[in-house]
Amino acid sequence: MSIIIITGGSRGIGASAAKQCAAKGMGIILTYNSHPAGAESVVRQINAVGGKAVALALDVTKVRSFAAFRDDVAKALKSTWGKDHIDGLVNNAGYGNFNAIEAVSEAEFDGLLNVHLKGPFFLTQALLPLMAAGGHIINMTSATTRVATPGAAPYAAFKGGLEVLTRYMAKEFGPRKIRANAISPGAIRTDMTSKAFDQSPEFVTLLAGQTALGKIGEADDVGRVIASLLSEDNGWVNAQTIEVGGGYNI
Ligand SMILES: NC(=O)c1ccc[n+]([C@@H]2O[C@H](COP(=O)([O-])OP(=O)(O)OC[C@H]3O[C@@H](n4cnc5c(N)ncnc54)[C@H](OP(=O)(O)O)[C@@H]3O)[C@@H](O)[C@H]2O)c1
């Protein structure tokens, strides 16, 4: 059984990915930051249909906690699956914070940098000793790296950095047969976006109109791509950024 770590699995795209991966027979270690109840609910839903999942606490901005997190992962692997290795890591945790370049504070900038680029970099580094040969890393980026979206400059710049980092991971980890790909969602209705979408239905209409398939996406639209990319069917897909946006702004 493949074991996959999904950061930010308590809600949204990460929670969907956890359920879709479990449905394909993968064992799941999902992480939460501020919503343990959400994570426990996802674990219960997976276990209720015969899957196996555990939830661990992790703040991806706290690099100094990563060594202890690796120890937690090693213990969970052993006690839940009798295994020593993970087979996949999905660097998904994150948030959006939209502001014009002229108004962005240093604290906003650093927060986004830490969660979207520094965290995935050092978390991957920390977990590499546990990664099996033939494993897979997926980094969640954003279509804002391709389509300049006013207010998203720091977020998009760090997601763009994560896309570059993905190719470097593929290059450096290739000798261990570890793949690395980025998944770049378009606009998806989750907690991250629902406030803006609910406040401004015309924004949703605009985004839908800019999308070839004529609507915004749902978490499951991305979660099922994550599960598929992790499967051996996609074993020759490497070092790519795969946009999952229904044909956004083409
Ligand atoms: N929704 C979109 O339209 C969209 C589009 C493109 C890319 N993305 C990307 O997709 C990923 C998931 O977004 P989403 O829409 O699913 O968001 P979401 O529903 O708001 O969920 C965010 C998840 O990230 C976790 N998280 C946030 N800050 C964290 C931190 N410092 N440390 C650890 N975990 C943290 C949350 O954990 P807790 O709930 O436990 O705090 C939660 O599980 C993000 O990287 C986002 O940038 C989303």
C-alpha cells in the first residue's frame, strides 16, 4: 500500500485529495494547522469506507518543527501500517491574501513566502529520508502564475517559485526515481475563496466567463487529479506544471 502525506488535509482541496487517494487504496497521513476537528472528520470519513488515515498537527511556516514532525510521521507509519517509508508528499497547505503591490506589508509578504515556498522547500528536505525510491512529490501552485491577477502579486510570485522548485526537485531526486510535479488550479470554490465569491457573485460570473468550460471548479475537480497523478498510470509524468482550471483564460 502506498502511503501519502497531504499537508492542509483538514479542508478544501487537501481534504478532497485525501478522500480520493484513500478511495484508490492509498494510506493517508493528512495534516492540519488550526482545524483539528476538520482533520478528524476527514479521517473518520476515510476509515468509515474501509480506508486508513491518520491526522497529524503541522504548521508549515515553522521550519524548526519539521524534524519533530518527521519523527511523528515515522511513528505513525510504523504503528498504523508497519512501514518505514512514505510514497508521496503533497505540499498543499496554504492561504490567499490579496492586496495591491503598493499596499502589501512586509508581514503579509513574509507570511505568504513562508507558507507557499519556504515551507514546502524545507518540509520536502526534512521528509526526504523517509521517501521511498519511486516516490512522488506534488506541489500545489496556482493559475495566477500564468495569468497576472491584480492583488495576487506576492502569492503568485511564490507559487511561481514553487513551480521552478518543482523542476529542480525532479532533477535532483531523479536518481532516486522520485518524480516531482506541480498542480496549478484555476478558481476553485473552497474556504479560501468562498468569502470573496459569496460577497461578489459578479466575480464568480466573470471567472466562469473566462473559463472554457463555463464555471468555476470544486475541490473534487482538483482532488481527483492529485489522486490520479500519484498513481502508477502517470509514472512517466515528471517535472510538469499541470493546470487544472477548466480552460481558464486561454
Ligand atoms: N481555492 C482556489 O481557488 C485555489 C486556486 C489555486 C491554488 N490553490 C492552492 O491550493 C491549496 C489548498 O487551498 P484550498 O483552496 O483547499 O484552501 P482551504 O480550503 O482554505 O484549506 C487550506 C488548508 O491549508 C491549511 N493551512 C493553512 N495555513 C497553514 C499553515 N501555516 N500550516 C499548515 N497548514 C496550513 C489549512 O489547515 P487548517 O484548516 O487546519 O488551518 C487547510 O487544511 C493552497 O496551496 C492554495 O494556495 C487554491
